[in-house]
Amino acid sequence: MNFDAREAKLLPSGAHITIDDAPGLRLEATNTTKAWTYRYKSPIDQRMRQVKIGEWPAMSPAKAIVEWEGLSQARKNGRDPALERRNARVEERAAVEKQREEKRNATFTVRKVCDLYLDGYIDRHRKPKGAKEVRRMFDKMLGDHAHRPAATYARADAFELLESHFDHPVQCTKLRTELAAAWDYSIDAGKLPETTPNWWRQILRGKVRSQGKAIAGEKIGTAKRHLSEQELRDLFAWLPNFSRTIEDVLTLYSWTCTRGSEICAMEAKEITEEVDGLWWTIPKAKTKNARHVNATDLRVPLIGRAEQIVRRRLPLARNGYLFPATAGEVEHVQQKTIQTAVWYHMPYSETRKEQLRPRLTVTHWAPHDLRRTSRTLLAAIGCPDSVAEAILGHMQPGVKGVYNRHSYDKERREWLSKLAQKLEALIRL
């Protein structure tokens, strides 16, 4: 062996020495080390490759030759030592990453999927009331499924969770919808593997259906309720039995066709005296269309009893609200308060049943049914659908909604005036 230790020690960086008896075996110098390497032509693709054997002087020349013999023999047998080492390192890194991924997936539970969705999307894009409801639904309905790993959540697991809520089909469907969106959000965010199946979008599609609510143990089905003309007469004759606030809100439902949440949050700054009369402009952010780019503020002409109510309440507005809350942290009366008051006076209501109170003569209705009733009356008196839908604040579908930017202000006042006349005629019969 023609190895000179002194020569090796003085070998400058970038230089190398070879061993005559071991073709391809070299000692290469860098700034910090001197390493034994085996340089050869790959029998697989004929490309020159190099594999490190060890460092000198920790590895003696004799030991380096032993290692070289093994590598040289492997090459003669058609193998590529450098390629094999590279593949081994890739496999090792993949195995380590797989272990890390499995560990992350094991700790990223269904609850964490929901929390990520709540914090990253719901709280940013839903109104506080809606966001609170989604959070409450997850808190109440996930049960022990909240602690299960999301990445390995099976189709049977998803079915099991939904099946446990079949007795409440409406809430069950809402849970399924929100969980499907939460799964998509976590996959998009890279918190779940891209290959994770979103079972919520596949199972029980169209199979969880509401059977309609039950009142006093009687199923009333899913039909949408509207009041007949006789029921309207009887109801408006009965309204003074409510508090003035409840009576005013219910009257505004009928005279404006707006939603209860919009009425309860009415502010003095939204009311304007214009050339053709009094107007209420509901900011887009307060409407159900707030998330739609093409949506606009909702313009509502105040006519008849609606105008009388607003003019009477304007001077008494507190904190700017025409229906201020009497207590608590909220600033204005909540829609639920109106709904509860109506239910409380139904003849079948057992809320505080020991308390005597007048009972409604018109039953099986809710405040929102008054909006539906007025929409039906608009159709009955000949109001064009496009105008009636604009009055309700519904966006026109598809291309029509994009290109038709008419405000319908004139038509709103015309047809709500006719509706007011129709309502007064019914009530006075």
C-alpha cells in the first residue's frame, strides 16, 4: 500500500490522493476534514458517483480498503452504493415525517377542527348571533366525538354522530352542514392531509328531513303558515293585549314586510324625511344579504300605521334605537323576545302556566308568518313578483340579480301604500 501519512497530513483543501491497489479509493481534503471516498461509474446509469467511507485518521487506510472492497464488489454485482444510500436516507426521512404526521393527526381532534373553523372563518364572516349559535351547537352536539382524531375519522363515526341527533332533524342537518365546512377549512389550511375524506358531504344526503314542529303534542307538518283575512282581522283586534312594544313590532311586520331582526334593531339615524315621504334605510350589514357583494341597503317606505309608529317612537329613541332594551347587556329588543311573547299568549302555552293572561284567539302562528302573509297579500292585489321580492329584500337570482340594478323605490312606495289600504280595509270590516 503506497499510503504516506505525512503526505496525507499536509494535503491541502481541494486536493486528494489515491491508493494504487484500490481503484477509485481516494483521500480527499476539505478545510476541516480529510475523508475516505470511493469514486466509481454507476453500473445502472453510467454516471460518475462518489460515496463517503469515513474520515482519516479515525479510519485507518487498512479499514478504508476493507470498506472499499465491499463497495467495489457491490458495484461489480450491478448495484450502485451511493444511490442505495441516497434512497435509504429518503426512506428514513419519509418514515420520520410519517411518524410526525401520525402524531400530529392523533392530537388534531374533531374539536380542534371545529375550533379552527370557528376562529378562522365563522367569527370573521358571521354575525355575532350566528357565530354564537354555531359555537353552541358544537359544544352541545359533538359529545365524545370531540376527542376523536379527525384524520382517521371514519364514515361510520360520522353516521354514528348524526344518528344520535335524528330526533332533532333540523339541528342534525345544520350540524352536518357546519362540520362539512369545518372539514374543508382544515384541509385547505393544511391541518388535515389532502387525502382526508369529508364524509359529511357524502353521508345521509337528503335523508335527514324535518317532520315539522309539534305544538301541544300535535304535529303540524312543515307547511309554511300564513294568516287568512279573517285571522288578520281577529289578530289585529287582539293586538292591544300585548305590550306597546310587541304590538308595534308585529304591526311593522305587516306594514313593511321586513324581518323581525331588522325591525328590532331600527335606529333613528336610519329614518329620513324625503320628498315623497318617510323612509327607513336598513344598512346592508343588518340584512341577510350582508355577505353578498352585489347586495345593497334595503329601502323601506313608511306608510300608514308604520309611519305613525316610527314618528311616535323617534322622539323617545334611547341610544338611537326605536326599540331599546329595558335591561341586560343588549342595546335593543331582540327578535326572540317578540317570538317568546307571542308564544306566551298562545292557548296551548305552558310557560309559567300558573300565571293568568289573555290567550290569543288566532293560533299556530309565529311573528315571521306576518311577513309571509303580507307577501301573499301583495300577490293577491296584483303586485309584480320583482317588486314584491324587492320589498322583502330578496336578491334576484342569477344573471338577473347582477344586471338589474334598479332601486324600485317608486314601486316600493306604490305597492306598500296599496298593501296598507288593503290591511286597513280588512281590519275595519
